[in-house]
Amino acid sequence: AQRVTQPEKLLSVFKGAPVELKCNYSYSGSPELFWYVQYSRQRLQLLLRHISRESIKGFTADLNKGETSFHLKKPFAQEEDSAMYYCALRVRGLTGGGNKLTFGTGTQLKVEL
Amino acid sequence: DAGITQSPRYKITETGRQVTLMCHQTWSHSYMFWYRQDLGHGLRLIYYSAAADITDKGEVPDGYVVSRSKTENFPLTLESATRSQTSVYFCASHTGDGKNIQYFGAGTRLSVL
């Protein structure tokens, strides 16, 4: 069965320090992974998708199929990065082209001054 | 941001009462989803819908009922609320365009006393 694991409930770093939020997945099919972010008092929103291979707000994430990981990284943390981060896995296609996502339990990132 | 709205934002009810949470989207997205967000569990899918009059169960459907008579609305009903249903509920929608991006509402915080 599909599963997304985020081992850290809370990650606390100092401003300017590197950040790595861990995400591991278990899925028998071809994986498609996402990072979603929820800033305080804001709705959950997409941060990045592995298929886009882009950097958003300085964050990057590389899909490592050998290690079944999709860790989120940023070289220098900023105070505004403090938020809840969710890793998500596209589970299967739905009729008509839609998809379901399985989410991890989330990691709260706290960037301290 | 006003594309998907949830109401009410906050709700307090008592055990045994019926409660309906509303979700409305203006994008004409085919797919809509209901999640609950709980500490330690992350986001779990309750129900989803691929189109009007097409709904299906997610990971945790027990105690919930959905309907989708119109594309833009996807109400979630707790038929007889229990304390274990105290949670934050998120509605999301998805175009089915292959990008697999879900767009979330602001959430409804429900307390069952």
C-alpha cells in the first residue's frame, strides 16, 4: 500500500542555516511527489512538484527512486519559511484524468532568529 | 484565492447532532476532495468526487456523507457527530489537467462537545 513518511514532527533551525525536511515514500507504481506548505493562518498550497524540477522560494527537492525519498532542501533558512510542510504522493489516476494524493503527517518548520 | 470557499470557518456542535460543512468552488474543477487534518495523522482523505453525481470513499469515510448535485458545490455532512470527529476539515479541488495540483479552501475548524 502507498505510504508517505515524514519522520520529523518539528524541525527547528536558526536563520541562515540549511534546512532539510525529510520525506520517504512507499509506492509500487511510478511515483509523482509534491510538497505542500501551510503558513500560519493561510490555506494549504502547493510549494513544488518533482516533475517540474523547479526551485520555489529557494526550496528544491529531488526525487531519489533508489532511496524512495523526496527531501525538501533550502541552503539558507529565512524567518518567513516557518510553516507546516506536507509531502504528498499521487496515488492513482481517477477516471477523466484526476488524481488522489496521499499526504504525510507533516513537519512543522520553525526558523529562529 | 476566493476560488474555493468553505463555510462555516468555525463550528461548535454537540455529539449526536447533524452538521453540514459547505464547500464551493468557482473554477468549474471536475474533482473535489474532503480531508480532515489531525495532529499526528496529517491530512486524510474522507471522500472525493470526480464530477457531479459521482462520489467515492477515501481513507476515512465512516460517519460522513457527501453529495455533489452541482459541479461547484461539495457539502460534507456528519450525520451524527462524535467527539472523534473534532478536527479541521479542508476541501480541495483539482482540474484533472495532468498537473495534479490540488487547490485548498481555508478550512473549517469543527469542535464536537
